[in-house]
Amino acid sequence: MRTLGINASPRKDGNCHILLQEALKGAKDTGCVTETIILDTLNISPWREPNPARKIGESPAKDDMEKVEARIKGADAIILASPIYFGSLSAQAKIMIDRCQLFWEQKTVLKESIRKNRAKAALICVEASGREDFFQNAKQITRNFFEVIEAEYTDELFCTGLEKAKDVLNHPEFLKKAYSLGKNLLQ
């Protein structure tokens, strides 16, 4: 079984990274092979329409998104980790999700499945304030994303009050919940 962690934070080694790695440690402890993609290190162009030269189901750009697409298709479980900015996911998450329009075309227009078996999926989000309502928009976007990539949204971890890099290290309860999320995702 393969668990893919997608880090959508622009902050290297920050709260999202730490929580995602803890979740992947939980998955690994159940025998999963784990992999992390750090979106901020990749060159991913935005989705562009229309392009008369592009065929339906074909990527609109030759960039690092092709690697992400392959890993999404090959994963049995996917964990997306993103900070909350203005009540939504990070730009890095959003550009990747927008590029998954390709999967929507494959499913809806070409009537092709993305994967053999539906994957399991979870969302980890962090934000600086105590406003839990900020997570709701991110949650809805993520639900749509997971549905398009044929993954069942099964768990989430929303952490408030994490502003500075590595603040999560002062919250062992968040680390424990992240580990459990990863450990239980494919159970």
C-alpha cells in the first residue's frame, strides 16, 4: 500500500511539514510505503483554457505536474497538508488542484477511471487565528478535489493557533492526532 503526502505549504519545515511527516510515520508503521511531494519546490503552471491544440485528457503544460499526476494515480491513500490563507487553501494547493481538471476531463468527458480502486484521503490544515470557520472553505475545495481523483475523504485534522514555523512542536496533542490520522487512514 502506498500513502502519498502532499505538502502545500510555502514554508519549508513548518507546521504543515511536521504534521504531514507525523501522519506519514503513522502510515509507515502500518506497513505502508510513503512518499512526500513538496509543491513549493515544483514548477507547476496554472490550468489554461482554451487551447485548441490540446486534446481532451491531455495535460495543458509539460511541467512537474506530470510527476504529481502519476503519484496521485498510484496512491492508495493521499494526505493533503495546507496552511489556511484568507479562509482557503494555499496557492500551491490551489494550482495543483486546478491542474487536476485533467482528471475531471478523463472521468467526465472521456469516461475513463483514474484508478482501479478508490483511494482513502485526508486533509491536514493549520492556521494562525482561533477561527475554526476558516477551515470550511478549504474543506469543501478538498472534498471536490478528492472526488475528482476518486479518493474518499475519510479524515481531517484542523489545527488553530499555529503562526510561527514549528509552533506545532509546542502542541503534542496535534502531533499525536496527526500520527493517528496516518495510522488509521487505510485501516
